[in-house]
Amino acid sequence: MQKKVIDKDGVQVIEALTQKYESTMNKRLDERFRINFKVFIRLSDGSIVQAQAVDISMGGIYIEYAASADVGKVFDLAFDLPLTNDFKKVFVKARVVRSVVLGSRSLYGLAFVYTEFVNETDKILEKYMKLRKLQAT
């Protein structure tokens, strides 16, 4: 439902348009944290390759890899998250939402959104994100 706001000159401003503008300024739903660890990707031929993770959130992960990937393609990803005293492996299915060339370094930036968490590894990721938030404060 749209609320109308009237400024002191009597001009009507539709609040929904303002909210739409603000939401386009930052499309991310989840807080992201910079990271630096390896991610393992299962390719369509079944082989496993290694990439470098750059940032992570509860909704997705951004990695750098030596090849591009088609937007919409779903991959199996695995990575270890450092928790308080140990590491926990996270297994997810994730869909490519962006693939960009990174300068002349023959690297590609791949943005993924998680589509499925395997074996309730979402709880491990949630614990990791809470720890990161505590460290950031």
C-alpha cells in the first residue's frame, strides 16, 4: 500500500517511490564480509577445481576463478569456515548471478547465490556470520 506524504509546499510525494530508490542503492539483503579462503567447485564434467573466495554472506558468495561461468548455471561448492576452535565444511548448491572479467589478470569474478544447503550446513554458515559480526563490533 502506498502512503502519500505532503511536503510543506503541498506537493505529494509517494513514499513507495522513495523506498524503491533506496532499495536500488543497495540491493544486498544480507551483510557481507571480506574473506580469503579456498572454495572447491564441482564442474559439469565432475572434476573439482579450486577458486579464491573474496566475500561471503548468508545469501551468497563471491569468488575469483580463472574461467567465466554462465549466469544461471548451478554448481556444487564446498568450503571450510573457521569457527572458534576448528573448521567446519560447508556444502552448498549455488547459482551464478554475475560473471565479470577482472582487468587483464585473466581472472573472473563470479557472484553466487545459495540455492540449497546440504546437510544443514546453513547452521554452520549462520554461526560463522554471527562470529564475524561480533568481531566487527
